[in-house]
Amino acid sequence: MQFLCKEYQDGNPRVRSLVTETRIHLVPSLNPDGYELAREAGSELGNWALGHWTEEGYDLFENFPDLASALWAAEERKLVPHKFPNHHIPIPEHYLTEDATVAVETRAIMAWMDKNPFVLGANLQGGEKLVSYPFDTARPVSETPAAAARLPDDYEDDDPELQETPDHAIFRWLAISYASAHLTMTETFRGGCHTQDMTNAMGIVQGAKWHPRTGSLNDFSYLHTNCLELSIYLGCDKFPHESELQQEWENNKESLLTFMEQVHRGIKGLVTDQQGEPIANATIVVGGINHNIKTASGGDYWRILNPGEYRVLARAEGYNPSVKTCSVFYDIGATQCNFVLSRSNWKRIREIMAMNGNRPIRRIVPGRPMTPRERMRLRMRL
């Protein structure tokens, strides 16, 4: 925070561009209770568990609704996407009750995410040096589509419990953008901080492969909002000594800037009607990626994508859908891709059909006088 403010005032063109063209939200501490405990013990006397939980005993990172399991169960029953969405999955009702085992910090973060149309996020942690991306939840083997077709002697290196997100390629790119700019994160020849290297010498790993868990912030963010969220483990020490902070900052400074700049990669635009009025909650569908997003209250949207050519569809209730081809280039800077939707007559047709008992409306033959009953029906419909 100090760096952004100082460099902006000093006229650093990169920081000025980042600050003026990006809405940046920063949370200094998600678990202030745990931080206070860890700070009292300090780096020398603390351990990895100290400060991990809140005062009430919650592990905040695993305290979010498990939407991944709900999605996979719906897929097994072939309910997706007709009866169960592949995006913006609602929070279960039992999770929102007052007596639910949910931390106050978790409730606050969920409300904050619902209020702001976040596009890219990262939660910064310690105790390891890598970048972890969704899914963090491991899909049960019986629910994995490929499990049924796998032969008993078909040995593979891939864990059959791993379930990739539809945005797996862009998640890997975002993770690599951070790890590759870090001064030491890809030096995995030394091994991991505590065990062997789990990242295949790249400094990145899918959460379910490394540390499977349900109810993570990353999975919740991806399935409930438009935001692509990753976990960034800044270094091996959970609570570095004060004298080490300057070097830790230097290790991560370029990575933080590079990661934040990735929010401007992909497509963005407005969805409006023919009168130029914005359409909120319109759905944006990118061909080949089975995960949709929605427009914000101002009809605007952002979709992080890797370079390539995409067929993009915009649709909204009561409007005819619109399709166009949008190209994403290698340079930073999202491609503008706007949509204008025309109103659909189907909504009014369905209303008229419902009034008529969902029976075809009898055609009036020109020149033939209507009966009193036909005249009454016509008047009711009009």
C-alpha cells in the first residue's frame, strides 16, 4: 500500500497506470485475532498453527460454502445447466441462518464479494512458497465422469480425484504470472519448504492435488461470483522476523504488480438495450468454456481470457441473444466487446398463451363475423 501511494506521487508511469485504470481493493488482515496471537509469540517462538484460527476456532479459508460438491452432484443428475447453473451458484439456505457455524469474518467477506463485481483476487498466506489455484475440492472418484470409463490396468500419473475448472488454462496462466516474476519461487531444485516439490518445478499447483479441502475461498469465489481467486504463499516462514521483511518484499514486489496487471487481459464491454440502457445480470457465455459470468449493475462486464479468438454470446431475460467473435491479443489491455440486445416477443407470447390455457389461439377469418363468444375471448386477450 505504501509502495503504490509513494510511487504514484513520484510519477511512476507503471503504478500511475495501474492505479488510474484499476479498482484496487486491499484487505490488510482477514484474521486479525490470529495475527494478534502470532505477533505476541513472534517469529522465534511461534509455530505454523499459531494464528491459523480465529478466536472462535474457525479456519477461515475452509469456512465458505462447499458449492463444488453441489455442482458435481447436479452434473451427475444431468441438471446442469438447465435446472442448476454452472455459475453464480446460490449460497445454501442453511448456511445463511443465524445459528450456522460461520465466522463473522466469513460472513463479512461474502457480503463484500456480493457487493463488488470483483474480477481477479488473491489471498496472501505464508508457510510455503507457491501459487495454488482451484479447484481445492477433490471430486469423489465415483462422481468423476472419466472414472467409469477407466480400465483397471489403465495406470496414469494424474490423480483421478482431480477436477479441473473450465478456466483451468487461464488459472494456470495467472498462477505462472506470479510465480515466474518472483525472485525465488521457481527455484524448486531446493525442494519445497517442508516436503518435496509439488509444483513440477513451476512454483504453481492445483489446490486439490497439493492440499485437498472443501469450502475454500477460492472455490467459493469462482462458483458464486465472477472473480478468479488464487492462493499465494509468499514464503516458507509463517511469521518472518522484522529484519527479513525487506527481502521478502523485494522477492514479491514484481510478482504483485504483474499479477494485478493481469486483470486487464481478456475482453470487457457493456451490454445495453436498443435505447442504450444498461442491462444488469445479463449472462456472458464464452464458447468452449463451460463457466459463464454476469454483467454488473451498470451493464458492464470483464472476462479474463488467454490470447485467442472466442465466440461470445450475451443473453438476458426478455431479450434476444446476441453473438459475436472477440479476439484477445498477447499485449496487456482487454478487448472491447459490447453487445446491444433487442427485446424479445416470446415473453409476451407466453403470457398470452397462458391466458388462453396454453392452447393455440383461434385464427380470425377476415370477412366472417365473430360470434359473441369469440368477441369476448378477443376482448379478454387484448
